[in-house]
Amino acid sequence: MKVEKFGGSSLADAAQFRKVIEIVREDAQRSVIVVSAPGKRTTGGHKVTDMLYLTHQLATIDMGGNEVFSSIADRYLSIRDALQLSYPLEKDLEEIKKRIFSGASADYAASRGEYLSAKLLAAALKYRFVDAADLIRFDDAGELDLSTSLFLAAEILQDGQFVVPGFYGAKENGEIVTFSRGGSDITGSILAAAIHAPVYENWTDVSGFLAADPHLVRGPKPIEVITYEELHELSYMGAQVLHEDAVYPAHRAGVPIHI
């Protein structure tokens, strides 16, 4: 069972969803799929997570937020309809809106981007949706409980095909807690370690881990092989291909990371 992670740029719209579906179906071992919230569709566009944070902020100070949330809802509904899915997404959107406008936490609001992405992709692939809140455990102080997370994931992700939202988990009482931005990488690494995956495939919008930032250097060459330590150091120093905290779980379990 391979673990795949797809970032926001890979799920920005229906066309990108179709690419993800095609990639997953190319390899029957791609059994555990971790997804981010949709990213920017255009250079001047907005990430869904940013829009959810804004909705929560406006709702908290009683300054509306309905228009922003409607834009989020329209975006997901357009993806569903373009993919010709019958999934009743309106029920999820109604519940999420109700909770955000009734005082739910910012972490809950932000996590719903990944939640809805996973719901749609699971419906499209006919994979089982598993909520990250049931797999990724945080302690009462809001710190990741890695050992419990590994145990829960190993218990639940057995002999099947699953789609899991990235970026968040929950305390034992069900309270949603998010990682820092880019945290879907961490979710994928934890799940890969838990099931002893043969590889953790992290899909992104550049062709591997490059020797330089392609926004600054034209045509940088990919680094074919890199150690866990080097990968962590480069991520820590600002390379945005992989979240720095995603290296440790895979390293500890000896799971190769393929970017």
C-alpha cells in the first residue's frame, strides 16, 4: 500500500482533480491518498484555506462572512458537478457553515478545506473516506501525539483504499487541531510510517526536489537522491517542496520519500 499526498495546486479545480484521479488509477498500490485544500486557480486567485480563515475571522467579529463562504461553496460544487458526482455536498457545506457561524474554532474552520477535498476525491475514486480526526491525535496541549497517531492509523488503514484529509487531527475529546501551513505533508508521512508503506509519494507542481528555486533560477536540475537529514535541513531553511516536520516519521520508519 503506497501513500500519496497531493497538494493544493494539484486540486485547484476539476481539471486538476481529473489529473489526480488518473495518477492514482495508474498504480493499484496507490491505496492511501492524502489531500490538501484547493489552492490558487490563477496567479491572482485565492487558496481555499485562506478563504476559510477569513470567513471565520469575519464571523467572529460579527462582520458577515457569508459572501466569502458562498464563494468557497460554489468552488466545491463546481468541482463536484464538473466531475459528474452524485455526492450530496450541500449537507456538508450546511453543517460547516452552521458550525463556523456558531463559534467553532479557527482550526476547525481551516480544516474543512481538506475535509471537503477528501470527500469529493473519495467519491470520485470510490475509495473509503477516513476523517483525519480519527487517525491523527494531538495531546491536551495541542502537540502531536505521534505514537498514538501511528497506532490509530495502523489499526484503521488495513486492506483497503482510503482518502484522508491532510493538515489536521484531533484531541481525544474531538477538538480539531491543525498543523502549521503545509501540514498535509506531515499527515502523509505519519500514515506512510504507520502502515510501513514501500514509498511515500509526495506530488507537487515541480519535477522533484530541485537544486534551486525555479522561480529564481531558470531550469534548475533535480536532485536525484538526498538523505533524510539533507532534506530536513533544506526544508527547515526554506525550501517549500516538503514541510520540514514531514521528514521525521518517514525517516524513523525507513520509508523512502519520493517527491
